[in-house]
Amino acid sequence: MEISKELFIINFGVHLRKLREKNNMSQQDLANDCNISKRQIGRIERGEINTTLGTIINIANALEIEPKELLNINFKD
């Protein structure tokens, strides 16, 4: 199955939002724990930006999960 970059970025954001909400964290809580702006978290969750591996690691640490869990995405068309 071929996955477009755009589809991956959008679904990554949706997945991140679900994981953040599952941990009862606001965007601001996650941003504070990752030392990035709330605006950047919002842009990642909306699929507006392609985030870095460093940010993915910071997010995983803040959510207390393995980075691979952030990449375990269910793709939708």
C-alpha cells in the first residue's frame, strides 16, 4: 500500500490528538511538556506541518509512550 506524505501527516495529527486526549492533556499541557508552543501542537494535530523526529520523541516522552506508538496510525482516505 502506497501512502502519500499528506495522508500520513494528516492521520498522524488525528492519532496524536486521540493519544493526547486519552492522557487527559490539553494542547497547552503537551506543549509545556515538550517545550514547544501550543500553536505548534495545534498545527501538528491539524496536519498543517511535517514535524521533526526530535519533536516526535519529545511528544512520546511527554505522553509516556514509545515513539513507535505515535507512528502506529490507522489510515483513512
